[in-house]
Amino acid sequence: MEQNMNQYEVDHLATVRAGAPESMVLLKADGSFPLAAPGRIALYGAGARRTIKGGTGSGDVNSRHVVTLEEGLENAGFTITTKPWLDAYDGVAEENHKTFVADLKAQAKAAGQPAIYFGMGAVEPAPAFDLPLDGDGEAAVYVVARDSGEGNDRHPDAGDVKLTDSEVRDITALAAKFEKFLLVLNVGGVVDLSPVKDVKNILLLSQLGAAIGDAFADVLLGKSYPSGKLSTTWAAWEDYSTEGDFGDPDDTHYREGVYVGYRYFDSVGTAPIFPFGFGLGYTTFTIGAPVVSAVGSEITVKTTVTNTGTRPGKEVVQVYVSVPAGDLDQPYQALAAFAKTGELAAGAAEEVAATFDLTDVASFDAAKSATVLEAGNYVVRVGASSRNTVPAAVVELPETAIVRQLHNALGDPGFTDFKPAAPVAVEVPADLPRLTVAAADLRREDIHAPVDLTDALDFVKDLSDDDLSYIVLGDYSDDAEKQSIIGQASQALVGAAGQTTTRFEGLPSLIMPDGPAGLRLSPQVGVDADGPFALGEALGGLFAELMDDESTAALGGAAAAPRTPERTYEQYATAIPIGTAIAQSWNPELAAAYGDLVGAEMDHFGAHLWLAPAFNLHRTILCGRNFEYMSEDPLLAGRMAAGITRGVQAHPGRAVTVKHFAFNNQETNRLNSNSHVSQRAARDLYLRSFEIVVREAQPHALMTSYNLINGVHTSESADLLETILREEWGFEGLVMTDWVVDSMARTDLKNPRATASATIKAGNELFMPGCEADRQDILAALRGEGTAAVTLTRAELEKQAARVVRMAHLLGDVAPAPEV
């Protein structure tokens, strides 16, 4: 395959292959692996041949080739003894898929919906089967696979969150039959492993992009080693919190408040199967006695990590803080800092320092509209997962300190957040070292200089209202029959999701490919007298299978007339690991390396804004888009997203679009779903990850989510966009909507659709992908004729257009980089 590849593809696949083991999490090990040499191996399971590189939807990436686990093992020299089983399973899977697609279409018809609306991102449950386990070999590997995608959520059913009887039966039988047996999880989200938790060797492979099979073979043979840690808690389905609700098409109530993920499990004393931050390796480590020091509000934890085993490896030192409960209740502990070692040879040691600012563990007090640190003892804890932390020091705060005076924003959810009735007590050993921080060191006054729009305002001031309305919309055809179908609106880069207007001489158009597992482009492009066009489907897989004539019409398009290319060319991009896998590396520098890879491909293809990274929190394991997201913890998610941002934006003229801002924690009716969230949960959890990436890396663009927050669309919330994002955090970039395709936005539901005029008024300056109906809505609001009492002033429209113009020049005026 490599002889047909461009050099950038070869180089970038090597980067992914080398980095992928840092995302693999070894959950259980008895020393049977790695294997000494390739030999005969019995390979089973859905993911063996039908390996999943990443989830479905707009973030899918068209790589030239994906190395399956079967292929990777054969490339490494293994002889697979179970070809008949794999062949037979192919037949079962193909029949199951046909039935699944037919059922989706029938259900869509019964519901009176186009199949693409109803079935996009639907999870195909793993099939039942009964095939003989006839293979032999030195070892056996069983690969559980699960897929999910944008548009639908997961379900706590067999074949999705739960294992099927067929899987449990075969995993149990193989574990008993083979002395060396490895259960491999080729999944993007949590699977309830309760029935097989006693298996002695379990590897969370995750979904690692185009080089997944070769990377797995490297780890199986010990050429590399797993060093990942869980970025979300793995538990029995019945043990997850049920305090908040999920999946209602109209209203979702985040009643669990700040008790999400390990914050819940640790606080109520429920033991998960595998805790947040957990992960083994091919070797063992000890974390020495930590030394904690304070300079002002900055707390540094130093310790020595020693490799006590016989193989090389990497360890992650995790620092948590138990915040004292006062007027505000507090989770048992929360992650405050982390640091990953370099490679440690057997017997080697490394001094590790992890630093955090005490102000970053402050909590939002809605009564004060401020983040506060209440008086008391802050217990600093150190460990290698959330369940093995030990107290290292106490930071004493003699009086309550207001850290940041903020705003009363985002409204009222209509309920009081959950608090554990009998929370696990935080013990404070008397012999711990004690440090004192003065309240005066904790006050923060954020003063942000306004973004200079002078030149951009000069550009727009003499434009007509018509002209201004085009600038704040994505580029679109005047032909109403040609409005963009989801995610392929760009004319300049075929298969990119969209671009800014092309109507003005001297104003660059910013081209936007989707993400976050790499650039999503059309891999094969034809050119005729009318220009370039995609050869084949823009979105493959289930999306293509559901795109019948009714679905195409519903999305505002029409069946395209056949076109014959005069010439063709390729646009293959590199699929990197999914967001959850990148976070499992606990290595922001590796995240930056993946960002650098994407930035280089943006250079190659001439793209400006990558619609990624995505890092909404794993509020529940059922969110269908969790594979794109990173973690249940905002610090880990924010720091990893900041790493990706730095990597991309190190390339002049290339930028990220962090998404989805905010509270996009379910896919069910995502365009009209109202998230009810308290101000504290919003500030301390769901907005915190975005705040971290803005403060650390200043992304050039941000995408709002489809949903509402406490009755107001996020894209229409001035509280969210102007008050919090710009005034409090100092965001300097461009804000755009997610793709509000006019024909997709329903008006027959409880909650209204988002409108162009209201988004522009609120500070969301780019309504994507844009169509003539959206433009007329803006012009009507400018004339005082807008719907829902939305009116726009000329000054408001000029300001929003100027923000688009500023970013267009900032990115679009940069000379193209040399091709990769």
C-alpha cells in the first residue's frame, strides 16, 4: 500500500503508529503478554477483521487505508489460525447489517421522518451468533467492537453498552481454554464488563485511527507498550448515577450537579470496575513520598517515580485536591494536576513535578456570583488513579477568599442540585505537612484588552446591509435548490464542511474541514468544465445507505446530475486517534504532535479552520458522540484540547475551532434539546474545559452547540458568548454556529429552532452553513421585522461582520506553506 502513498501519508501514519500505544489502557495483566515472537495465534471477535478506526458522522476521516487487527498481526509475522471463524462471522455481520438498515428505514417511515434524520449515527447492536472456537496457537485474542456516531445516543442494551450472551460465552470459553488469552476492546466508549471482569488480561485498545492494526501488533510483541490511563470511569451500568435524566427530546435536567464521573463514585463510596485515571503497563512503578511546596497560590508536588519492573514504561502522576465543604458541598476529590514521565527503563527513576494554582480549584458560588475558596483544610493527594490517592499535604486557608468576581449568567435550571446524603468523609492525618496560603494571594482580576477591530470596521463601514448580511453567513449558492447538505458546503476544497463568503474582492474566504479525528475531505475528486466535484459519496457508511431521494430532498438538495471528470486527483487525510483515546494518553505534548500533523495537512490542502477539537464532558456513558470527546474531567479535557490547539496553530494561517460550546451532552434531538444546568455545575464542570483551552492556548475559533441552555439556544446566548467567553475569559477569536441547515431545523417541537438574526445579535458572528432564508431573517431583523421580537442595529451587524473580516485577514492573508 505504501508505494501508492504520498510522503506526508507515510510520515503521518508513522506518527500515529508511534503515538497510539500511549492511548492504549492495560486494564488487567497476569504477565502473559507481550509475546516473545510472532507465531500461531487464534483471533476472534467483531473487531478482528472489521476493526473500527473511529466513530461515524461528520468527524469521520477518509484515509487511504485502515490497517485492521488481522492485517496488523499478519504484517508482523503471525499466522492466524481462525480464518474460517472470521469468514463465518463476516456472513453473520453482513446479514445483521442488512436487517439493521431495513429496520431503520421502516422505523423512520413509521415515524414520518426521512431515514437520514432518524438513523444518522444509530448504533448497530452486535449480533448473536454461535460459531465453533476451533483455532489453536500460542495465544488467543478476542476483540469486542462497538461503534457509535453523531446524531444518535447509545443504549444500555446487549450489543451496545452491555455484552451479548454470545460474547460472554466465547470470552469465558477462550479464557478457560488458552493459557494466554487477551480480551481486546476496540470501542469508543464504556462497555459494562461485569460478566467478564475476571479475565486475566484486558486491553482497552480504543479506536486509534488508520494505523490501529500495526500499533496493536507492536504492543502485542513488546516493540512498544501501553501507557494509557482511563479518561472516564468504567463501571457496571447499574452503578452509574441516576440523579440526572438523559435522552428526553425536549428537556434534560442535569440534577446531579457537580457529581459527575469519579466525583460521584468517590463521594458516595461506590467502587467502579476500573476507576478514572487507572491503567497498568508491562512493568510496575512506585511513586515516592511526595514533597509539596507553595509559592503564593501556586502549589508544586514533587516526587520520584521508579520503574520497579523488568520492562520499559511510562507512568502518570496524578494530583487531586479534597476541597473542604462549607456553604458549598464538595466532591470527595477533584483532579488538580498531572504529569507523565518519559520512558523509564527497568530500574530507572525520574523526578516528576506537577504544579497547579489553588485558585483553579475554586468553586462557583451562585449566591455571590463569584468563584470562592472557602476557609479550611485543602488536602493535596497523590496517586496513579482516582482510587489509590494518598494524602501528601494540607494547604490551610484561614479565611474564605473570593477569587474571581463574575456574573449572574445563564439563568435558573428550575431545581436544586443533588448532594450525597452521606458523603464519604475526607480524613486529614495529623502528621501531614501543612502549608498556609494568604487570601490576598488568591484574588484574581481579569482585565482583557478589547480586540482591535479598527481595520475590519473600516472595511465594513461603507458596505450595504445586503453585503454585511453575506459576511456573517457561510458561503452558499443563490440557488435555493443547492443549499449545502450536511458537512460539504465548501466549493474551494471538495468535501470540506464549509467556508466564509467568497463575494468580496480583497476578503479571503476561510475554508473549514470537519474533525476531530483528522481532516474530513472527499478522498477522490473529479474536475470538469464546471470545476471540481466529489467522486462517490461525501459521507460513506450508514449515512450513505440512508441517503435515499427523500432524505436528499429533506436536506435541501436534489439528486445531482451525473458528471464526467476530465481529470481526477486525491485528497486522502490521516485518521488520528479519537478524542477519548488522545485523552487516555494523559500527554498534552502528544496531543500537540497530533495537532501538528493536522496542521501540516491543512497546509497541504489549503484549509484554514479545522472544526475541532471536540471536548464536551462525558456526563453519561450513553452520549453517542462521547468517542469524539475526551473525558469526564474538565482539567484533563481542557489541557489535552489546549495541546491539540497549540499543535495546529503553530502553523501560520491554520487554526482550530473548539466545540461544542456548550452542554452538548446528548445527541437525541440535539437541535431542539434544552439542557437545564445550574450555574455552579456549568461553571465548575461544563464550561471549565473551554475556559482552560481559551486561557492556555487562545484558539482562533469556537463553535456553539445546537442545544439550548436553560431555555436559550447557546448560539443565541449573550450571557455565554459576550459575558462569559469574551468579557470574563478574554476570548479573541471567531464564534460560529454548528451547521444549522435550514431544512433540518424543525419548528414543530417544544423548543424553537435557532435563528440567524438571534445568533448574530448575541455575539455569534458566523451562522453556518447559511442560506437565503437565513439572510432574509437577518435583513428583516435589521428592519425591525424579525421574528420573536429580535431586532438588529446596523452597529451590531457591523461589529459582527468586522469580527469575521478580522479573522479572514488574520488567517487568509498568510502565505501558503510549502506542501508536506
